[in-house]
Amino acid sequence: MRCLLCDSAQPARFKVVKKPERSYFHCPECDLIFMDPAERLAPHLEKQRYDQHQNESTAGYQAFLEPLVKKLESYFRSAGVDITQLSVLDYGCGPTAFLSTLLLKKGFMPSNYDLYYFPDQDQLRKTYHAVTSTEVWEHLYDPKTEIERQLRLLKAGGLLAIMTSAHRGEAVFHDWHYRRDLTHVVFYSENVMNWIAQKYRLQLLHSQSPYFVFQKM
């Protein structure tokens, strides 16, 4: 099995026997942990799980997203940029596209793309001042391809703003609540995010789980 991100041939397989039992691979090169592809949920079962997500406009969910929105706003304002002229794509926006509501309130010009809920391919033929991807990267079957696609959607100097919880190694992975969601198939660490920054010549502006912000140079 080759690493899904860096293509290393060295990922080591390990088994989690605590429920839900699954096999995973841990890459020594980039630090990625990923579920054995043979043990993923069937696509229709995965879609059913997504349909149950309640990403609605609750105060709690808004508080969860606001730090990332504030980081975007703060960066662009400090750079002296007129936010009302900035386009943002929420990549993997989910059924409610609630993050776009928050971005619009701040003055950004948001657009939405989601494989299941907002599948308009025209959104992937443009470039943006920022791309957000919240609670998405942990679901990616092919993280290398998807990350590279998101970077192609960015203008030079643009920001890629990510939300995903970082793993802290195999020793605590077995009891980690985040891995119990079986639609979560890929797990990053702060080391992985540094590897991504170096690989794609990005500046990692913020790296503190679950918020990560890259700048395309």
C-alpha cells in the first residue's frame, strides 16, 4: 500500500481492535494516517451518514466556524484588501452551505461546491482569492488529487483555509473519538500540514488543530 498523500511505499499497517474495528496505515514520510481502502463504508452508506449531518445555523455551529472566518477577515484586512472584492469558494460546503452565510455577512463574495449537494462543475473552472474546506479533508479518498485541485482554484497569494482535527500519533489514535466516524478515512497531523506546505511551496500562516491556513505563493 502506497501513501495516499506522498506516495511513499513505506506506510506501516496497524489494527484498531476497539469498536469500530478497522485497519489503518501510518506513513513515516509525511505522517499521514489513513484507513485501509478495503474497509471503507459503501458509497450509499457514506451518503446516508452525510444526509444525517445537522450543520444548521445553530449558535454552537456558528461558534465552531467563526475562528476560521475571523482568520480570513483579519489577514485580508491587515493586508489592506477590500473584502467586498474577494471571492471565496467553500469546497465541500455540505447541504446547508452555512459557512457561506457567515462569509457573506463579513462582506466576502462566497460560492459553493459539494460533490453531493452543490455539484455545479462551473465553480471548479474559476479561481478564487480564498478556498475554504471545513470538515472535508478527513473524508477524502484521494487527498493528493483533491488538495492539488483546491490549490489550482486559488489565485496567487490566495488563502486555503482548512478545518480538520489533527491526530497525535498511533498511541492515542485507538481511543480518539474522531476516528470513530467511519466516514473519516484520512487523518492529518501538524507534521502533515508542514509537509504539505513544503511540498507545494505554501506558507503555513496558522497551524493549530483544527484550524489550518495556507497561503499560495
